[in-house]
Amino acid sequence: MMPIKKGAIHVGKFVIKETKTGFKFDLKASNGEIIACSEVYTTLQSCKAGIASVVKNAPIANLEDQTAEGYAVEKNPKFEVYVDNAGEYRFRLKAKNGQIIATGEGYKAKASCLAGVESVRKNAADGKIE
């Protein structure tokens, strides 16, 4: 049996789902946890284009921490980290054109939210589509 190099394999995957009004995708980490979701797209083709945008933008996106006082506004593409109305930390990934292409779940701790951003960066880069 060949030894596996630690950290060498990220088997994230994009799972496309049909909804009543179109198509959406979830990005899942290797453990099966959903780490980011998309909006609903009207066509399967536009949903796949959204996935391609996440694959392209996530690894190079800047980080804009909107929870920090006097934070610097970053250029797109970027991950925006913010606090939602329920007081939880969230992130959204914006493409070069400013469109939101993926969002994360709510986290109780900022560190967990930032770990979610890093997980999206790693898993999106070589994520397979199901």
C-alpha cells in the first residue's frame, strides 16, 4: 500500500441540485460537510459557470474582514467576513464583477469562519462536480 502524503489531496466536490426554480450548488469538504452554497441559477449551464467562477476566484480572493474596526476595503475577487443579524460570523465570496458566487454558514466564532474561508480556498481549487 502506498503512503498518502498528508495535505496532498483535497477531495472537495461541488454537488449540483435541482430546485423548484432552477439549480444551485453546494461545495462539500472531503468529510462531506457543506462549506459553501450558491444562489439559485435559472439554468444548469449558468450553475456550472458559477462553479467555474468559484474555482477560479476562491484561491486568489482577498480577505476583507468587515468585523474589524476601520477595515480596509479590498478589490474583488474577495471573501467578505461579516456578522449577520443573528450575531453569527459569515463569509461570502464575490467574483471580480462584484457578484456573490458563494456563501458560508453562520459560525459562533470568528476563527471558525476564517477556517471555513480557507477550506473553500483549498477544496474549490480541485473540486469535482457531481
